[in-house]
Amino acid sequence: MGSYKNNKCRICSSKELSKVLELKPSPVADSYVSKEQLNLTQELFEMDVYLCSACGLAQLLTVVHPEDIYIDYLYKTTTSVGLPQHFLDSASSIINKYDIEKESFIVDIGSNIGSLLSGYQNLGMKVLGIDPAVAIAKEATSMGIETLPIFFTSETAKAIALKYGKAKIINSNNMMANIDTINDVVEGIKTLLAEDGIFVMETSYILHLIDNMVFDTIYHEHLSYFGLKPLQYLFEKNGLKIVDAEIVETKGGSLKCFVEHDKNQEVSSNILEITNTESSRNLYKTNIYKSYMDKINRQKNLMLKSLQNITNEGKVVYGYGASNTTTTLLHHFEISKYFDYIIDDNVIKIGRYSPNFHIPVVSSDIIYENRPDYIVIFAWRFADIIMSQHQRFLDNGGKFIIPLPSYRVVG
């Protein structure tokens, strides 16, 4: 895998950047390897977050080549609890909000397996997916959602507009944060978007990343951590305008933006409300990040102390959840040595080994075969669901440890 490092902001090109979060270097978060790949060395990449004092974007400066992450991508949206239903609801609400006529052309950038587009298709729309993960794009196409296995750029946007026409709606969910050449992508959106069209994007929201303690969603796929202010700057410099915005609950707290061609139109009062909150919280100053980093490291020390005590008592501890966020947790908390296994319910992950540390990923059957004393739920946002599925483990005297947002033991 290759990488390069920026020395300027990816939105505004300013070099006025301050390091605000210092996380331990990590491999590409979803690079769970097969048994045959165990002898390969997995490179660690710097994972410090910098804040641009000019436009306010929080960002990683180290960029892993996108071809190394996305061409053989493993993640499918169908494996995220609640996400497919959220996308179906989203398609319906956008059509109602903008009174979109049937047979309108709708594009999803970073469409994955087509969860969102199938919702639009069921409502009578013509759809096209764009996703560079070749196998996933092929699978989506075979299921009736035509998906182009390409990266979206200003150039590919021209070719798509020429072949298919302009899009009434362009969607992008949890994708804008993953792109280094973000101005080029926005230029492409402007090219492909019909004059009366709407671009709808969802992305992880930096204020919720801080407040909800979801620091483990910082990894190399996610290059940018957006507030509303830098996004307004990004679109306006490219001739587009955020006309409405809302906060949604997905992915630990997300920002949803509705973007049109800039015609000096009025914008929703929601925008002022969100930017006022950001301003009152000093979101674009370094102090909020310093406090956050201290909080993260306090959690780390708690976790380390707890695992040391457990192993000193001769107890056995497993992990639960082989996701991207687990990679960040294991590396920054420096706790990998305490785990013999990571349990997961996703058949794609079972039989693989965790990035860098190569902890085996196994099915939940092992809980009842080996009877560990403790299970740390790495996938802590789904802790209630996981615990309800494994009440028998608790009934047998086992204990769950939930590492975030605050450390707790359930027994």
C-alpha cells in the first residue's frame, strides 16, 4: 500500500494547520487478512488530525492511495444495523420533500450494494450507482441496480452526463469524507446536477464525533471530519449552495445537507441554528480538541488498567466486533495483546485476521464452546443488541465490558 502526505487543507489550500488530535499510527482499518496473507507486513500510517484555521476543516493529512482501499473493499451497507432501513426512509422523504416526478434520473456516489438506490427504484425512479469496489459494483448490477465500478471525478461526471443525461437528485452517504480531491468531486457534482436538481449528502458530524465519543470512527478511509461551516465554503467556492441542513442519528451522529446550484436563493433557518451552535461551542478553535484528546486518553488508561487486572486474575477476555472502528481502538488503546479472539457475526469477516495484530476473527459459537470470562464489545454502539443476543453468556456468569462512551461492566 502507498500513501502521501498533504501540507495544505484539502478544501481551501491554506497551510495554517494545527495538530489537534494525536492518535497512534494504524493500518488501513478494514484490511482484515486471510490465512494466506498472514506473512504480509501491514504498513502503519500516521493518524493525526489537523484543524485548518482558515476554513475550519478537521482532517487527516496522510492519505492512503484510494485504489489500495476501495478496489477490493469488503464493507457492505447491509452489515450496518439500521442503515438499510434508514436509506429506504431517506429515499422516500427526499422524493416527498422535493415532489420528484416518476422516471426522474437519480445517481448515488459511493452506492455500495445499492441499498439507497433500491428504495428510489421501488418508487419508480431511474437509478445509477457509482462505486469503485469492483466486486460490490458487479453484485449490485446483478441485482438490478446498474453500478459503474469507477471513481467519481469531474471527468467521469462529464461522461455520465453525456451518456445518461443530468441527474435530478445526486446522493452521497458517508462518502464525501473519504475523498482527498474533494474540490474536483464537487465540480463533478455541479456538472452532473440538473439546473433544478438537488444534491443530498450525509456525512459524519464533527460535533457529534466529539460529544458522542465516537473517536474510533477516525481512520484512513475518513480523511475529513466536517462541520457545516467548511462545507458551506466548499460548495460556495464551486458555485453550489447548501440550502438546508439537519442532524440525523446515523453513524454516531451525522450531518445531512441539501445542496443546489447557487441562485442567491434563501436558505433554511436550520442552517443558522447549526452554525450558531458550532460558533457557541468554539468548534473551530483548538481548545475543544485538546479537551477531547484528554478524555480519549483517560478512557484508554481506564481500559488498560481494567484488562491488566483481569489477566492478572487469570481470567480470559475476548473482543466482539471486527469492524474498522475496532482497528482504531486496538491501536490507540494499545490493548491487542489481551485478546485471543475477536467475535463477529459477519460471514465475510469470520476466518480472517485483524489488521496488523492478526487476531483471529471467529463466530459467536466460541462464546459457548470456550466460555471466556469477559467480552469487550468493540462494536459498542450496538452493545444492547449484542448483549440481548447473548443473554446466555450473562446467565452463565460471563461479563461484558463496554469501552465507550464511558467504561462500564455488565454482568
